[in-house]
Amino acid sequence: MKVSSGGRFALIMMIGVMALGVVFAASLVTGFADVSPQIVWSIRAPRVVLTLVVGAGLAVAGGLLQGVFGNPLAAPSIVGVSASGAAGASIGAALGIPFNSIPLAFMGVMIAGVGLIVVRSIASRDGKVNSTALLLGGVAISFFSLALVLLATPFVNREAGRSFSFWANGSFALATWSGVIAVAPLVIVGIVIAFGIASRVDPLSLGSIAARALGVDAGRVTQFALVAVVLLVAPGVTVVGIIAFVGLVVPHALRFFLGPRNTFLLPASAVFGALLVASADFISRNMLAPAEIPVGAVTALVGAPVFLVLLRQMVRRGVVST
């Protein structure tokens, strides 16, 4: 019996939400000696909530980039958004702006926006964006941004040094409700924009002329998408650092089950991105307890092999060719 795309979407969302509930509950009550309500509320809850927000933002951003540019390798880390946001956070920290703060989140958004504008302007010609040039420009901006992070590091004061160390390794160890307040509203706005343009992203795969014939302004949709990507990624980077492979792997994996329709793909990416990062944080806290390993290391260890398998399948299907 063949299941409709809507039926597959409902099934996958149900599985994702149920798994997310299990991970959320487990993250609140396991891996700690003290389970008092005060500790759960003040320490564990903001950490778990932040994993959900950051994970959802990264995965939706990856799916949106891949849909807009028709490039399966597009991801926040590839186009330079993650590294630019990290540069903004490191510069802000060097200037004395505290971590888990709204000003630092806006600093990351501002620098990430500048980086993305530079990349897009380099990759654009006659109003059209060359996706290959966009990715290559993103790699260059990433290297430049990471150089700024290294240059800013010696100027971070000693009081913020420990926080900076955790942040540089990609960790939720210092998550607070202040950090949630700084990140969540911006990510939610990005998600609203992404979901709002999801149906107009699909025609872009047909080319700008065909999209225009269907009543879709490719340039305008792309602009909204890039704004959404910055809001989805940069605020989280300023609080927890760079978390690798989430925006690349999650949309890829879901596309095999749901197809390329973004009205299905983006909501599912939000759920499974949150699930992946929350699970990675749970593993990072419990694998070598009481020590922690960086969440970015966990997502890379899981994401890299999965991506290689997906890439191999893409090559066999002719999606990626020489």
C-alpha cells in the first residue's frame, strides 16, 4: 500500500515529536546527582530548551539554503553564516559584552548579516546568484571569520575566559534563561519567515524564469530566505558556538523520506534538528560523566559518517556528478 506524502509527513512528525519528548524528559532528570526542582528549573531546563531552539534553527536554515539555491551541499557552515556569527560573538566578547546576552546575540546577527551580504554580492550577477560561487565565497568568509575569532581571543578578559573556552568548543554548559531569551525570539522570527516562504521556495528549483511564470519573485524570495538564515543561525552561535553538520545532514536525511517539498521538509527539519542537538547534548553530558565533551564533536562524529552515506547514495542516483 502506497503512503501519500502527507501521510509520510504526519508519521515522521509523530515519530519525531515522541522521540523529542523522551529526550527532553531524560535530559531533565538524568546525568545529575541533584534533581531538586530549583536545579531542574535554573540549570537543566534552560540548557535543554536552548538545545531545541538552536537545533531547530540550524536544521531549518540548512533546508532553506538547499531549497533556495538548489544545491544539496548548502549549509550554514558552508556559506559562512556560522563562522561570521562566531566572529561577531568573539569581537563582542573582546569588547566586554557578556555571554548569554541580547547585545551579543545582535552583534552576531549583525556580523553574520554583513558576511552573507558580502558572499551574496560576490556570487551575484545580473540579479542572479551562482550557487557554486556562493559556496566558494562562503568558504572564504568562513576562513576569514575564524581568523577574526583567533585574533579576538587574547583580548577577552579573564572573567569571561572560562565562558569563552566553553563557547569556542561548542557547548551548552553555560546555558541560562538569559541565553534562551537572547536567542529564542530571533530564531522564532527566522522560523516564521522560513515557513512563510516555504511554498514559494519549491518553484525556484525550476529556474528563475519558470518561477516567475508561476508568480514567484525569485530575488525577493532569496532575500527573505537569507534574512531568515541569519536569524536562525547567528543568535545560537553567539551563545553555544559552532555546532557542525546539523544544517547539512538533517534536511538531507529527511529529503529521502519526504521528497523536496519544503512545506513538509522545513517543519520536519525543525523537529529532527532539535532532536539531534538535544540528543547530542545528552550524550556529551553522560558519555564521560562527570566530564563533558563538546556537543559539536558529537554532532560531527555522528553527522560526518551519515553524510558520507547520504552522499554516496546521491552519487549513485546521479544527484551529484562530475
